Amino acid sequence: RTRPPGGSAVRRLPPSLPPSDQPIAWTCRSPELQLPASASLPRQHAGASLQSFTAGAFSRMEDRPRTISTTSSTYTASFGSSARSCDRAFLRTIPGLLMVAEIVFGLLVWILIASTEYFSVSAFGWVMFVAVFYWVLTVFFLIFYITMVYTKIPQIPWTTVGLSFNASAALLYLLASIVDVVSINQAKKATDNNCWIASTVFAFIVTLCYSGNAYFSFQTWRSRDQGP
């Protein structure tokens, strides 16, 4: 107790014991348990309010792993279904093997011609166009069949498209092979003759491959056309 001059005794409360009706502010370092900066609660209600707020925050934290797990399982199921849509068995069929042969030998045709001075003989430009054009389309159709994209676009008659593609490729490759043979006589360099002769042999092999695929495409087209 202290007695001021000319006054009565005054009792001072310790600074560590605030009155029960004095508002107190709560602070927390955790972002899940952080109270607003302006929030203040009376001491008699602070315990119950903080307990309910903490329980709600921890319940929100417990919900997070379940959300991540659901997203992960959904992604796994989606990836698995897309992986099963690949038809790798197509590569073991006769049309699939013929398409692989067309890609390999067709690549050799235009690489052998491109490695020479083919522009000195204008006819080789036609051979290069046919070889590169049908090589790119064959690669596209091979990926198309393996991934089974055609099943997602049933409006297009893919049997007719395949028949038209293989028949036109066989015909144009036959013409390119004949042009390749005739153009060899116009060669001026003996070193280029060897490459052009090899490209002619591979061009005839590619012609046979496209003819075989045209035959199988025709059989499939006729069987579907005569179906019930």
C-alpha cells in the first residue's frame, strides 16, 4: 500500500493479474490457429472460445490428406485407362508388319536419294516427293492405329480411307520406281549411281508392301460391305 500526500491508502493490483472484465488479446504463430488481429475476448469466455476454435482448425487440417488422396487416385485411374487404350498387338499382325516395313524401306529410299545430287536430274524430284509424302503419312497412320484413335471418331469410314491410302501409295510408288530406273541412265557421276540403284530396289520393295496392305484393306472393306 502507498499513501499519497493528503489522501487515503490505495491498493494497487499486480500488473500480471488484470481484472476479470478487462479484454485480452490472443496471438498464435500457426496459420491454422491464427485469430484476427482485432479479435479480443473477455477472460471468462476466452477458454471456451479458444477450445472450439482450435477444434475447428484441426478438423480442417485433417480433411486435407483425404482430398489429396482422392485426386491422386483419380489421376492414377485416368492414366491406367489411357495406357490400356494402346493396341500393341497391331504390330504383330500382317498389316502392322507391312506398315513397319514401309516405314523402314521408305526411309531408305528418300535418304539414299537425298544424299546425292538428285537435283541434277529433275525426275528424282518426283521420286523424293512420293517417298517423303507417303513415309510421313504411313508414320501417322501407324501411330493412329496403335493408339486406337479411330475408335473415337466412328463417323469416318476408316476401312475406305485405309483402302484408298494403300491403293494410291502402291500406284504412285510403282510409278516412282519406274521413274527411278529410267533416271539412272541420265546420271553423270558413278558414285551417285550406286545410291540411286539401291533406292530403286527399296522402292520396289515398298511398292510390294503397299500392294499387300491394299489387298488386306480390300478384303476388310468387302467383308464389311457384304455384312448383315
